[in-house]
Amino acid sequence: MYLGLVYPSVLAALALTSWLVVPWLWTLAQVLGALWLLSLVARLITEELRALAGAQHVDPRGKSVLITGCDSGFGLELAVRLHNRGLRVFAGCLVPDSQGANRLRALASEVGEGKGSVHVLAPMDVTSDSQVQDAVQQVTKILTSEGSAAPQQQHEDHGGARPEDDGVAEVPQLWAMVANAGVICASELEWGSLQPLSRMMEVNAVGVARSVRAFLPMVRRAKGGRVVICSSLWSHFAIPFSVGYCMSKCAARFFADGLRREMKKFGVRVVSVEPNMYATNLTADSLLVPAMDKQWQESSDQVRRDYGQAYYELCRQWLRRGLANESRTEVHEVVDAMEAAVLAQKPRFAYRPDGLVRAVQWRLLALAPPALQDAVLVKRAQPPATTIPGTRGIARG
């Protein structure tokens, strides 16, 4: 008897709740979703307007730029591009007889209207204090001999001592310093040694700080000078199989943000260029797959047993397929962004070159809650773990 009264009452209450609450929840979801999309569209429009505002370039004549990592890839192409724009280019190369170094030396002999000059600095390892300082001395010598010393009027106007009066050599002007050198290794964090992770941090983060600090006095002498740091879109995410790389690029991005705020008082613009994955020598499977193989082979017996040979083989296939399918071939998009960072009158704080569709996808992911980010990245950035002994059927939560 009582159950006959309770059930109808419960059903009536649920119906009333659904009638009163569900429409409001649906409306709220629609409003929040619309606001989310509007914020994304507004951000895209704002960035495009900023791009138009900064499309006008400064006069490149008489300006000098130093670029690290010019052996190949973005650094090499940027050096060629800026040489053709009429800038004096100092190209830092890790290997003196690399393909990029030889190409730039050949370029240095070209003479033409509107072209600049090229000076190859090699070897220039950004992890070496001595090699970075050698590069500073070479650049200083060349700029001083070519009459690029900073004006000394400010010392005379204020009646202060001139630098040479204090026994301090005059510092020449360097319009821009582009910290482009970088390395990458793809592997599970638990595999192999920490040497690849340490190397990525040393080159991509500490090496950036070392090289930028060394040339910063010259950049500060140039009115409106630039520091351009090549970070990565992946600096905003911790992507499986590339966590060490993401860590190092995140450190570089934070270095750029902090330096931008510190250099504001000097009028120096600090710009971060954050490309997604592009097809360069750095992301060639002929480099990344053997490096991953080495990490697997150097893993302990326990680690190899726990992950299993089948999962390792699947990772090799996954990496090759990802590099082939996800690497954009339009490398000029990144070089365009780096050129804008160097020459735009009003450069953005950050440039994120990528395809339109991928750019929208990644920005939506950045706005997503952590649980959704985890679900997407776990599914897209690494192979399924069904081959690992003991993981089949385990919920991912």
C-alpha cells in the first residue's frame, strides 16, 4: 500500500525536477559553450589585428642579427632570409663543416643590391661558456671595425664619464639575437638514462639563457632591439613520449616571459616563437627513432619486462607514423614568424605558426579541463597500452 504511494510520488518529483531544472541546465551549458567559442574567436581576431598592426617592418639596412642553430632547419632558412633582406647576419653553427655552415659561407661571397652580409660563427655550442664567449668576441670585433658602436651622446649630455674613460670597452649595437638552437628526443620517461633529458634542458633552456645573456648588452644598445626565443607550442602541454622536450621548451618560454618584463625598461622587445611540429632535420625519423631505440636498449631488464617488447615495437611504428602524418612541410610559416619577430615595428609577444585547423584544435584543448586534456593526449600522443602485461582492462582515470 505504502509502496503504491511512494513510487508515484518519486516519479512525480523527478518529473517536476526535470521540467524545472533540466531546461535551465541546458540553457546554462549553451551559454557557457557560446562564451567559450566567442572567447576563442575574439582571441583569434585580436591576434590577427595585432599582426596587421605589426606588419609594417623597420628599415633593415645597417642592422645586425645573431642566430644560433644555423646548421639546418629554421635557423638556416632565417639566416638566408635576413641576408636577402639586407641585414648583417651572424650565424652560429655547432659544426664548422655542416651543410648549413658551408651554404652560408657560399652565401657570404654573393654580392647584390639589397643583400646584407653573412659571418659564420663555428663552432658555437650554446652549452659551452667558452664557445659562446668566443662568439661574443668575434661579433664585437666585426661590429666595432664596421662602425656599429653605440652612440655615446647620453654620456656627454649628462656629463657622465664615457665608458672608455672607466676602462670599459665600448659595446657595439646588435639589433636582434635569435635563440634558435634546440634538440629533441622522444621516449617514455622511464626508459634509458636521464642523459637525453639533461641534454634537452641544457640546450633548449640553459643554453638559451646562456647565449641570450651573453649578447644582451649589445641588444640593449640598439634602440628597440629584439630578443627572439624559439620555444614550441608543446611548451603549453606535457605530451606523452615527449615530456622532457616539453619541460625544456616550457622553461624557455618562461625565460622569454620573464626577460620581456625585465627588459621593458630598456625598450628591448622579447618575443617567443612557438611552432607546432614541422618537418625539419630535428624531427626526422632517421634521428628520433634510433634515439628512442637507444633509450629502450639502455633500460633495465625490469623496465623492458614490464613494458614488453610488443609495446616497444608499437611505439616505433607510432612514432614513425606520427612524424609522417603530423609534421607540417610549410617550414616557411615558422621562418615568416621569426622574420616578423625580428623586423616588425610592433611584434607580438608570441607567434604560434601552425595550420588553421590544428591551431583551433590545440587552442580548444588548452581551454579544456585537465581531465579532458589527459584523455585527448593519452589517446593521440601514445599507442594503446593493451600489449603491456597486466594493463589490459585497467580503467584510465
